[in-house]
Amino acid sequence: MRVILTISLLSFIYCTSSKAQTFTSTYFEDTEWATTAKDSSFFKEDTIVIVKTTTDSNLLNSESLNVSSYFNNTDYFSLEFETNNRLNFSIHRIDTWSVSTLKGKYTWNYDSKENLLNLYFNKTMLASFEPISGSKRIVEIASNYLNRPKLRTFEISLKRRPY
């Protein structure tokens, strides 16, 4: 009976904590994400949606994905979070099929105490976002290559926080 109570309690704790969707820096480290660049929403909107464009196994990367189709063939930003807190930030322009990497020193950190993803440009805070609990949603992104499967990944919503 004691074993059943212990298992029930552990199951309850696991279910409760998994719904809270807590994040850590390892959630973003060595991954690439994308968000729409339409109307500069990344810099203006209170809430943005980012979609993960790399898999944990790195078998597929953003170059093999048709990310623009996911954003209704509009321009999009790519954010590559490196393990050394370096951030590669670029814009993909659909009308010219060009990619421009934004110049300057971009860095990031994840404050797990405050649950904030902080982005910096030349050591000055550029933006601070809080992942919205329960916003993680499974999505699929088409491949750029014929007869290749879609990448099953996810998107999360981030709420802009004052800094």
C-alpha cells in the first residue's frame, strides 16, 4: 500500500511539474529558432512565437527546411543560440532569397530563477522574453527537398518583459 501511495505521489508531482513547462539554458543551447520578420514584429510585439528549426540529433538543420512556408512565405529571423552564449542573428528575405547576418556582438542568457530569455547587443539588453507556460505546440515544417519527410518540431510563445 505504501508503494502505491509513493508511486501515486510521484506521478502527481511529475504531471504537475511537466505542465508548468519550466525551461533552462540547455533548452536553447546549441539550437536554432525562427520567428516572423513581418512588420518587424520581433522588435515591436508583446508576444512572439518562435519555432525550433533544429532537431536534437541535428540530422536536419534549418537549411533543409522550408521555414519561409511556415511563415506564409514572409521574411523571418533566425536565432542561433550557441553554447558559449553567443547568438547568431540573421534575417532571411524571401523576395531576394538573401540572408543577412546582423553585425555586432549578439549574446544571450537564460535566467532560470526569473524564467527569462535575455538577448543582448554589444552588452546592452536588446530584449527579454518569458516563455508562456502551456504554449508549447507540436508543428511540422516542410523540407526543401522533394520526397523528404516534414520535420516534426515545436513552437513556443514568448511574452516580452520590460528590462
